[in-house]
Amino acid sequence: MKKRLLLTAMMTTLFAGTFLLWADDDRDDDRNDAFRYPAYQKQEKTSQRPTADKGRALFVRECSACHMAYQPEFLPKRSWAKMMRTLEDHFDTDASLDRNETAQIEAYLLRNAADAKRVYGDIAEIARGIRADETPQRISETRGFKKEHRKIPNRLIEQKEVKSIANCMACHTKADKGNYSERMIFIPNYGRWDD
């Protein structure tokens, strides 16, 4: 009888211990998802920085009202800082905002500029072409951008569906998502572009 009670007690303890370990593993998996899944990580980071979210949201809302909200990684901090100081004459348009919105957008741009963090892919190639003594205001006037677009005939750029080399979304179908890969290029009245 004592053996049976001892065996039952051991089995109960083993079962309870296994259950507690299993329950604890679920919580660990939730925490570890931040390391395994980038989208989860982004959500977790932004929820801890509501002002960062607000700066990005303001940037997208205000800038995309007139043109695509270009990725901040295209230009260095000094370019974004100068641009935010001269919004009253933003490429012949008054793009002025109130002081608080300007500060939030500028903080977002500076935090994500080409020289503020590691930049990858096509955007990095363009950003690397900017010399330290340059403060470009137009991405389309950087050496890297010009090099990437040098083979495109003017007739394809000047057509009404494109209008300007700065109209990235006309040909780069995923430009708003930061994807400038060749397989995502479709030039109006031409088709897929393969360099």
C-alpha cells in the first residue's frame, strides 16, 4: 500500500511538473517570436515607441499627399534636416506643417536616414554614392540613382503615365514597400524592364 501511495505521489508530482514546464514554454515561445519573426519584432518595438509610430504615420500621411513617401534610407541625415528646415519652399510648394508635426517627422527621418543605420539592397547602392560633402535634396539627382536609371530612354520617362523620373511608383510597382528589384519593374507602354 505504501508503495502504491508513493508511486501515485511521484506520478502526480511528475505530471504537475510537466504541466508547469509546458505552460511556461508557451510564454517563452511568445517572447521568442520577437527573435524569429521580423513582423512580430516590428510590432513589439513600435508598441513600445508610440511617438516613433506617430512620426512615421505623419510622414506617410503628409508626404504621400503629393508624392510617394520615399524611404528615409535614400538620403543622409543632413539632407533630411535641411529639407525639414525649408518646407515653406519644398520644390516650389509650401509644405509647411506645425512645429510639433515637423519635429515628429524629422525625428523619424533622422532615425532612419542612410547614415543612421545599416541600409541594404538597391537603396543602399544609391545612398553609398552620396559623398560626405554633399547634401542632396532630390534622390533622383544622386549619382547612384542616375546610374541605376541611365539606360532608360527619355521617351519612357516623359510619357504621361510616368511624367518624371522621380515618380517611382509608375514603374517600380512595389516602391512604396521599399522593393525596387528588377522583377518588380513594369514600365508603362513598354513592359517588364530587365537591365
